Amino acid sequence: MKAKFGTAGNSRRYLENVSRSSLPAPAWLSSIGLDAYEYQCGRGVHIGRAAAEDLGRAAQEHGITLSLHAPYFINLTNTSDEGYGKNRRYILDSCRAAASMGAERAVVHCGGLMGLSRRQALENARESLARLLTETEEAGFGRIFFCIETMGKTNQLGDLTEVLELCYLSERLIPCVDFGHLYARSLGLFGAEETIRVLADMERALGKERAAGFHCHFSKVEYSPRGGEKRHLNFSDPGWGPDFEPLAAGIAERGYTPTVICESAGEQSEDAAAMKELYRRRVENRESF
């Protein structure tokens, strides 16, 4: 079993040369050597059941592993009746869509601090997740895993330690490590050593089996010295980071099998293919010894 690589939504190349619809995406991604696709519901879950089922059949036919990005509006730190009610609706809508298309993973943002201490925000998020896990299980979505994402802004909950603490709650929680976000949170102080430390920290916290199959977002990210993440970039854009080479080496050396989703700003298909090639070379070099 190997790592899988794919795109977050549809790249500019796809939109200009294939379709504005996502339905042909699995066939096209397979044709360029990719094997994963993250359907984007960041602005809300608007895909109907029939369309989701059609996408799922296409993905199965072409060997594409699907995941879904839940709405950005989710804020796990908001435990008010109104706030939790909205989170619950977004999560259940995401689970319905994911189940219809055969996706087993839904990526979930932690949310902002809302003026709370980091510890209180973490406790609120833990409470929200515990309730959501129970309610989605009762609704028949117990096979959907929530991938809790590391966040890019310093005023958001979701550094690596916080995400791993949340993942202690249940094996249905998988870390979604966004290396571009971690680079932005660190204000650029995130290189090869820090990349390998992330893998080690995950394995220490969750055990090798859970760590090996982590979910991953990757792109270059421009950051602001005051707040972290500013915007996603493409590999072709000069400067900024992070560099994928250390991560390719790390997952190959450890035999990890993550799903790596490229979130570049329009060139995600090209950049995902470049990452897969770097990873392939590292695996081949390791197997040759």
C-alpha cells in the first residue's frame, strides 16, 4: 500500500480544458496518474444525493479515493446552543454527502478562539466533537472519519498539539496535517527538521498505525508576520514554502500511507503530480537498498 495523491477541488487546467462540472474529475485525475480527490463544500454542502452518487460511481470506476471538505463555517469552540446547532447541521449535511459519494473522510476546521484562552477553546472543541461523534453515530454515519485540520492563522485553534489532543477522543478522528498552515503559523520557521518532527509527534501520540494513514493538505502558503496564513500559492511561485521534499522522504522512510491533497492556488493538479513523483522516487530509492 502506498500514499495517495490528489487535488482539492478542480485545478485551472481541468476547468479550462475538461469541464466546469466535477463529475469527469475522477476519470481525468486517473488519466494524469493521480488517485485522490477532495470534494469542496467549504461554502456549504450544495451537492444533491444523485450527483454525489454519480461522483462516487465515477471515483470507484477510476480508482479515485474521495474525501470531502466540510464547511469553513464550522467553529468547534462555539458551544452555545445556536453555535452548536449550526455546527451539527453542517456536520450532518457533510456526512450525508460523503456517505452518498462513498467518501470515508470529512475534513473539519477547528475554528477561531473567540476571545477564549487556548485551553478553554480546546475544551470547548473537545465537548463539541464528543457530542458530534455520538450524534453522527446515531444518525448512521459512524463510518465517516473526521479529519481535524491544523490551521494557518495564529488566532485559530489548531496547532499540531491541539489537533492531536482532539484526536485522542476517538479513532474516528484523524489528524489532517496542513503543512502549509504549519509553515504559516511558524512565520516561515518550518523546514525539514520540523517536518520530520511532525511525523514523530503523530506516531508518539497516536501510535504508528493511526499516524501512518494521516490525512494531509499541502501547498505553498504566503503568511503575514502579524497573523500567519495570508493566501495559498503554487509551487511555481517564487519564495515562500514549505518544501515537499522532506515530507516525501519522511513518509517513504517510515512506510506511511497518507492521503495527500494538494491545495495549490489553481495549479493543484500539476503540483499534486510533482509531489507524487518525488514520493515515488523516494520509495524506489528506499526499496533498492
